[in-house]
Amino acid sequence: MKIAFQNFLTTLRRYKTASVLNIAGLTLAFFAMYVIAVQVMHYASFHHSIKDHEHIYVLSDYWKSENEWRMMVGREYAEAAIEQCPEVEMGGMIQSPAEHKIWIEKDGITTKYACKIGFASEQWLDVLSFEAVAGDLKEFSLPNSVILSQSEATRLGVGVGDYVKMPNVSSNRNMLEDDKPEIDVKVVAIYRNFAHNTIMSPYGMLKNIGNEGLNTRWISSSCIFFIKFKEGASTQNFIDIYKRLWRERFFNYGNGDEEYIAKQLSGYECIPITQMQWMNYYYKMNNGIALYNPLTLYAVIGVALLIVVMAFINFVNFFFALVPVRLRAVNISKVFGASNATLRWSFVFEAVGYVVCALLLTSYLSFGLMDISLAEYIDSPLQVSQNPLALFVVVVIGVVMAVVAALYPAWYITSFNPALAVKAGFAGSLHGKRIRMGLICVQFAISMTLIVVTIFFFMQYRYMVNFNLGFEPENILTFTSSYDLSKKRNVVVEELKRNPHIEDVATSERQMFRHPLFNQLHLYNPITDKNVANNSSSDPSISIMGVSPNFFSVMGIKLVQGEWIGEEDEVSQIIYEDAKGLMNITDAQRYGIWIGDNVNYKTNGTAKEIKGYIEDVRIQSIEYGDMPTIFVVSRENHCAYYVRLQPAANIEEVKNHIRTVVAQLDPMADEPVIEFFSQVVEEQYQNTRRQSHMVG
């Protein structure tokens, strides 16, 4: 070992350039593989940190029309099925995290914070095995009590016994309504942080949901249910009970169509929580699960392995390039009595030594690069101390590949007749040339593969960003207002238009690409029914979007056929009133909807008459699929603004004018975030962008 180590040091001194290039290449390869390994294990071990995770399932519904699994279900029948199913040990629910304002008073000064709040049942804490670091989790059942994660309590500077003011959030509250300090809640416990790769990661505060959502005629599908089954139990009986309860509900409310009921209930299944990260709906809900597609995961793993293989091919090439030079030293060692086994061991040790040097530099990079922009492309910390398993995998792969890469060259260089050292026979031998050419060809093929994969990811991102939206997003600034300010939208628009750099201002109820599907209707009429089979949808859904009369001109949307809608078509309630609207021509053709047809809302019987077709307008990311949309002119409170600028507008002056108008009309409102609409579109594809950068 000592001789092998001395030989390694001699090699480093004698062949400085080759050694530096070898170590640099291996370092970059190992670092790339380490980063990818961290990401892969982050997703592959999803929820593995939760106690008894192998027995916990999430109740899900497969939506054939959207080709996605959804975890949001109604509460009443899920809890009833949990109670009736003997195979279930326990079950609990939580609602998706929603960001709300909270107010904390310290030393007579009240500070406003944004906090991700979730409403959960008491049983949720038991299913996920919450662990209190302060306070008593049992007090979670008390009225107006909340629990905080350890990190959130530290951020807010509160502890057990402190009071926090928060809005009175409930299911009957207008989702657009502004947060106000309406109720005082007491912090009764602080729980230990969950791992980043769990469903609890985004939550900062939990409040007991109580009996909300139970014993009501209209069941809101807004709950995520985790169900813990007894060891060895099947989930099928639970699903059967759940479907039976729903079937009884359909009959009780006068819908006994067995075929319709079967279609509605066909998609329900229990999915292991260790697999829910692959559900595309979970990706949408959390906006950033980078590798939610297993195929993408495999592609990234393949890229990592190819990078390391390429680095070792480079190492072997350097080795063979130095064979003519090193043959002399090998034969001299043989003259002095060194055996082939000793010499071969020295070469293998040399390869492992290069790997160790590269791994040390990789560990350093994992710390040094955390403060640069690389951190925005990954979802988990890079520090070696937090990812020992990823480092172990890289070390094992590195050492194994080093041994494999060194064995053949070590055997080859020690098997020559000493005469070749003088004649330099290997350098010019046919066999030597074939080996070098073969390695170069393999390296070239791997390089081309990596280039093609990288180009594919960037082309995908470019395609998404440059996708035809059906309108002109350039030169449009957009921002959202408070709910209180939306009641004065006409005044806001007039004040904004006083600026000479602003050409026109349009509004909509919700902001396109961020909150476009607020109003979704399940439809029925002869026109849509006859297309159900062709569209693989048992219950067609259409989004209804309320806009201002000038929305279409400001956004540059073109009319294909029919008539525009205007102020004379304005309605107060887009859901509960008959209205006239415009529809994308492709959606109309797909569902067989003609100009003059009524699209009916099955719950209250209201109809939306199609007055014209417009060029296909996309209001959401193409990753979300196609949801047909009807645009209706409404006088409801609009929170989204679209500001069309003059060609040579002073952007900063316009932004300052917008801020001034908002501050004057609503002094209590937060300063608006003003962006170009193109930035909003690019933001929707940041996940694909992250993948492109990570692979590139």
C-alpha cells in the first residue's frame, strides 16, 4: 500500500497536465452525478421519512377527461368509509395549503406576515405521527387553536401560548376576499419539521377544521385523505364502501342512472403515499415537483451515468496516450523485481486515488455552490451532511468504475515484452490503434447523446414559452389588486389611463395563467352529450371567465366568426345568470357547439349562449391540458389588470403610476407585483426550465 501511494504521488508530479485534466474531468462528472443523485433520491424517497409509510394510502380519483389523478375528494363519505371499513386503522384529512395574512403583536407593534395555512382534522396528526417539540398536540382540538411547524415558529418569533390574528377562513367565504385580522387564535403546540420531500413541507400553520364540510347537501371536493391500513390489509374493501356511500347519495337525490353512476365512481383508488409524487395533479398543486414524470427521472439518471462513463473513458484515453512513455518505467520496475500483480495494483490504486481527489473536490463544490444560482434549479439542499446516501452512491459508483476502468489498462501495459519499450511497438501497433479509436467513438457517441438530450429539453421549454397563446402578450403589464380595490375597478382603470404612456386597461375576474380556472362548470345538453365518447369525458367541464368589455381589444384577440360581446351583454353573476359569451373555435368544433347554441350548467340550469368564435386563446399552461373556456362580460369584482403600453412607454414611470393609484385608492393594500405578461407565461414553465438547466 505504501509503495502504491508513493507511486501515485510520483505520477501526480511527473504527469501534471494529465493528472489535473483527469481530476478536473472526474470532479465535474461526480458533481453532476451527485446533484442528480440528490434530486433523484429526494423524489424516490418521497414520504419515506413518515412512520409506517408503507401502510398509508391517499384516496384518489382518476379523471379520464384530464388524464390525471386527483387527490381532492369530499369529506363526508370518506370519513364514513374510514369508520365502516374494518381494514382501516385510522384516517385523516387536510386541505391544500393556502397563503393568508396573519398579524402578530410584539411590544405594542403589530406586524403582518404571509403564512401557508392548512385546515386539518385531528386524526391527520395521528396518521402522520406528528411529534411535538413544545406544547400539547391534543389541544389542537380546542376552538381557535393552531399548531406551527418548528421552522415557521422560528420565522415568526412565536411560541406556545402566544396569540396570532388571522382571517376567519371558511368554505362559505369568498375566495377573492382580502384577509383581515378577524379572529385571535392561540398557538397550542409546535411540531417537529417534516422532511422536505413530504406533503407537509409547504405548510407553516395548521388549524382544526372541525365539522366543516360534513352533513351538507353540496359536497366540496377539497380534502386530501391519508388512510392508514392494518398490516396486510387490502384497500379494495374501503373503495367498495366509499363507492357504495356515493351510490346511495346519487339515488337519494334522484339520480338512479346506473351507467352514469358507474362512470362517476370508476376512477377511485387508494394510491400509496410513496407514489403520489408521480401524480401530475400533485405536481400542479405544488407548482414545482421537478421530476414528477418517472420517464423524466429515468432520463436524468441516464444522463448522470453517461457523464460519469464519459469521464472514465477520458481517463482511459489519457492512460493509453501515456502508455509509450510509461512502458519504460514499467519495464525498469520489472528488472528490479516488481511483479505484474504489484504493478497492476499500483495502476488500480492510481485510478482510485484520482477518484478520491475528485470526490473531495466534489464535496467542496457541494458547499461552495449553494450560494449561487444553481440552488434555484434543485429542490433539496446539496450539503453532503444532509445527503449521505447520495454521496455514498456516488462514491461506490466512482470506485467501482475506477477499478473497472483501470484493470484492463493495468493488465495490458504490464503484459508487453520488454522489447516493446525500446521499439515503442504499442503506440504504433494495430491493436493499440483499435483500442484508442474504439474509445474515441464511444466517447463521441455519448457526447452526441448528451447534446441531443440537452437540446430536447431546451426545445421543449422553448416550445412552451413560444406557444401561440391566441393573443399578443408583448407590451402588456399585468398585476392583481386586493378584493376591496376590485370593487372600484372602473375608477382604477380611469386613473391608470390618465398616464400618457398607457394605451388602454382591461380587467378579468382572475389572472390568466395564474388563476384561470376559478369557475368551472360541469355541463349537460344534447350538443355536449353526443361528443362525450369522442372526448373521453363522462362529464364535460368548461371554464367560465368574466372579463371587461375591452378585454379582447386590449389583448389583441381576433374574432373568427359571429359577433363580439360588449357592455350590453354584461352580467352581474357569471355562474348564476344566463349570459352571452365567446368561445375558442377549436373547442366549439370539438364539442359540436354552434353559434346561437346554449351551453347549460347542470346545477342551476343557467345557460351561456355562444355569440361568436375567437381564435384559440390559451388562459393556462399547456402542461395543464385543454380546458374549453367561455368568455363572458361581467361587472363582478375583477382583481386582474392588463395594461397595454404605448410603443415607446417609460416602463418605470408606468409602474410607479400604478403603485401610486393603488396606494391612493386602497391605502391598506400590499404593493402590487407588476410584471410583463410574458414573464407570467415564462413562470408557468419554470419547472421545464429547471430541468433544462439541470441536464444542460
